[in-house]
Amino acid sequence: QVQLQESGPGLVKPSQIVSLTCTVSGASITTGHYYWGWIRQPPGKGRQWMGAIADSGKTYYSPSLKNRTSISRDTSKNQFTLQLTSMTPEDTAVYYCARAPTFGTAGQILDVTHPIHYDYWGQGTQVTVSS
């Protein structure tokens, strides 16, 4: 059973940097043909894909957040981390880490930017930006 668990500060001040870590069990983040992503959901809004790291270590980012987002991994701990800079109240959201397969059941390449393709999710962690 694949399990993901987010951890990080629940409250940050504007302009600060937030770092969230996802700890994975039941699967290796270096196993082929999977992406490990970060998705957030602001209050009253839909889920927003932020970025992902592939099993190869290559990273992908949402164009709207690319200048503020960095995803890295620690393979020895089977963890991957999201760093988001210049936090504002608009970044207040529940942040999820999740896994997406590269290929669908029919062998088609899945679009990793769509949250619907993620098959395992963490429970989410609330991040509130406030002074």
C-alpha cells in the first residue's frame, strides 16, 4: 500500500519561504514511470497543480508558479520537498503530495499537470499565510 504524508509549518508570514516535505512509504520515488507531485487547494477553489518530480529526478513546474517553486528529493529518506518563496495570503491552501503514473491503463501517456491522474494522495496539510 502506497502512503504519502505531508509535513511542514501550518502558519507562515507574508514574504517568507515555506518548505513542505512528503514522506513516501510502500513505494520508492525512484521507481520507473511515476511522477511525484504537489497540488494545492485554496479555500473555495479547485485543486491547482504546482509541480512534480519524475522518477528520474527531472522536475516540472506550473508556469504560473515556476519562478517561486522548487521541488527536490532525498532518495535516502524516500522524501520529496516543495519550496515556495515570497508567500502571500493568496497562497493559503491545503497542500497535497500525490503520485501519478506515467502511463494509463491503455498505455497512453498521462498529463501529469491534471490532478485527476494522481492515484495516491497524502491527507493534505493546511498552510495559512498571515501576519
